[in-house]
Amino acid sequence: MELTEDQQQFKDVVQRFFADKSSPSAVRQLMATSDGYDPAVWQQMSNELGLTGSHIPEAYGGFGFGPVELGLVAEEMGRRLYCGPFFSSSIMAGFALLELGREPAKEQLLPMIADGSLIATLVLDDLNDTSRLGHSLKVTAGKLSGRAAMVLDAGIAGQLLVIAKNPKGLGLYLVAPLVEGVSMVPLEVLDPTRKFYSVQFDCAPSELLGQVSTPSLQSLWDRLCLTLAHEMIGGAQYLLDSTVEYTKLRVQFGRQIGSFQALKHRCAELLMELELAKSTVRFTSYSMATTVNDPLNYLPSAAKAMASDVYMTLAKAAVQLRGGIGFTWENDTHLWFKRAKSSEVFLGSPHVHRERMMCLLEESHDVAIG
């Protein structure tokens, strides 16, 4: 899939921005803070570049770009390990409102998410399987109770969007993080570039924003997983590029190690694996942007599974091909390795998505026969 001239220019602008604002040294500084992001950079990417509202329709204050353009943004963020609430607020909360919220809720909240003035996050009591949502979080008479074990960026969120069970099924609820009945604890996780919290609700007041149907929930899950897949592809591309560059600089036995045939073959294998996953992820975005009835509904899970696998493969290879230095704290490779491992299981592990993909293919086959 070839980018249009406008898409290529957009990509170049985003690439330059994150290369300047999200260097490895900046990532190291931010991951050591409690909030995990730079408010000045957040405001700049929101107000000057409009990235926080790039995928939000113009009717709600965004630019109305499609999955392809959003994928370009996510890939550059993944390439540079951007530390900030873009995925939690713009993607998770933004898409939750678009897919599940009623019109008044969209009109009220989406413009603030689009311009970055409101940081929100989506609270789920299961980050691996949509069929288990609502097993812990429940709403009775407008009061929310239960626990979400892992919530991204809950500590800096101005609003919590919660999917919880009610007498009619699942609903999307708005909860203020500072009201009585809400408590959260920061978690020590493998990847410090993402900030996760355990959130407990004890009869917390909540506002119903919309009832959740199965098709809308699956559509939300597809959009979240596809965006994450793009982010992983960007990180994997950085690992390949930096590793190849390292093999050209590292000298052993009087030769660049990249000149050894075994390492040439290994790098070629990594390139082929990445290109296959990249093609799947980008074709999925193109399909979502151009297909009206979405007959290829299994593609987002295929993209997430393939991106997870290739990111971890490249992360392991990047450490190995750097030799002893690849295992040290001073070398930046471990930052991408940790992001690869955390993203692998975030929003569903590869085997969960492959199972989901096969179930969707089986359903499509049964419908076609019927």
C-alpha cells in the first residue's frame, strides 16, 4: 500500500516531532517520574500538531483522519517509545466514546479529548478477553463497585470511562477519579514507560454514557488492538534499523560483524518477518478505511498477533546481536525489549487473538454456507 503525498508529508512531520521530543534520554527521564509524561510536549502535540484528535471526527473537534493516518502516528510513537497518555486517552477513551457513548456524551467529552485539555482513560476489569468484561465491575442503582487490576494512566486521568455490568448487560460509565469510593494504587510493572494502576471502586457515583452491545464492543476492541499493533510495528522497525546499524559499526576479528554471512542471513530473516507483519497490519488499516461492511473482521486479531510475535522476536535478536552490551542497563535496547513484552500481552496475548481470529473465520464460513 503506497501512501499518498499528503499522508507522506503527515508522516514526515510526525516523525520529526517524536525524533526531537522523545529521544532515549527523554524516555529514561520520564519513565522515572510518577506521572510518566511531559505536559509541555503533550500540549504541543495536541495544540500544534493536533495528534490527540487526529482520528476523532470533525463534528467532535478532531481532524477526522482514518485508520491509515492513525497508524502512521502510532508507528512513530512506537518507534520512539513515546511516554504519555495518548493511547489511554485519545485511543482507549476516545474510541470507547465513539463506539459506545450516546450523542450527548460524545458532544460533551470528545472535544476535550481531541484538544488534549482532558486526559481520560478506559477502565476494564479484563485486558485479555472481552467475554470476561463485567465479571468484577458492577453498577447497582448508579453506584459502581469492584476492582480493575490494571488501568493505564489512571493516576493522571481527569475522568474514568468504565465498562461495567448492569441489570441490562454492559454499560459505559463516567466516574470522576477523585470522588469518594475511588481509590488507586500505582503498580510496579515490567515496562516503566507505561504507568499502570490498580483501581478499586466502592459504591462510587457513576453516570451512564451508553449501553454496550456485542458488535460495538467488538468494534472497539478491533480499533484498540489495531492501533497497538501499529505501535508495535514501529518499535520493531526501530530495533531492526538500530541493530543493522550496530552490526556495521561493531568490529571483531578485524572486520565489521555485519560482514559475516551468518549475521547477514539472520538480519535478512528478521527483515522478512517484519515486512510480513507490517504488511498485515497496514492492510488491516487500509481494509478498515475502505470496506463498508467489514467482511474481513478477523484481520485486527491477526495483526495484533503477528505484531506481538515479530516485536518480541526482534527485541530478543537485538539484545543477542549486540553481545554482552545488549544485556546492560546503559544500552537502550532493554527499553524496547520491555515495551515489546508488555505490549505482547496487553489487550490480548497472541494465542488469544489467534483463537479469536479462528472463531471469527468459522462464523463467517457458517454464515456463507447458510
